[in-house]
Amino acid sequence: MQFFKRWYLSCVPILIIGVARLFQFFRLKGIDRLLEGVIRNSRDLAYVANALGVCSMCVAIMTICVVGSLIVAAFLLLKKRIHFLTALSHMVILGIATIFASTMARPFEKPFLEMAIKSGDQKIEIEYKSYIEQYGRGKILIGDSN
């Protein structure tokens, strides 16, 4: 079967996405445990920026994996090294795995998007809102600069 000869079209990206999401899970759980759902000072805000940056980086890694697989599949199709249905089945499997990974990550990202701010400093609240906005725009390096 040609499907198994081209295993790398779906298995390698799924493995990379899985490792990235595991890293994200452990990183976010550690930061969440440290902050206990509350931003108290600028150091806590830096942790939130780091957590949101990890989330954005995982989305970028998933995008690169999917686009890379599409490019390799298209190249193999053009060179007539793979059947269309084989390429399509690999992309469907990769798409399902990507949707699953994204859905599983949402509960771990949500606490960082809804943190309570217990600081007398208005600047921290403004920066936090800026970080949420940057995350919403898909920015990878979340920080002070917009």
C-alpha cells in the first residue's frame, strides 16, 4: 500500500505537534500553579506573557507542520510519486490530529486569558490587556511593544 510508504506526510507532523503541545501543557500548568490565577505584580505579568507566547508558538508550529506537509504532498503529486487519494488521506489524518490538539489545548490556555489582577498598579492592568490583544492577533513574541 502506498499509504504506508508515505507515512512521514502525517506521522512526522503529528509527532512534532504532539511534542510541542506536551511542552505547552507542562509549561502552562507550572506557570498556572505558580500564579494561582492572580496577577499581583510585574513579575507575574511576565509569566503570563511567557505563557501566552508558548501558546502562540505552538499554533505557529502546527501551522508550519501542516503547510510543510501540504507542500511535500503537492510536490509528490506533481512528480507523480503519490496518488491523490493517498495524499488526501494523509492530510485528513493530519487535519483531524491538529483539530484534536487545538481542542485539547484550549482549557489550559483559558486561565491565562481570564486572570484576575490584584495590583494597585493601573499599568499592569493595561499591559495585561495589551498582552491579550497581542495574543488575539496571533503575535508570537508577546511583550511590552505592540
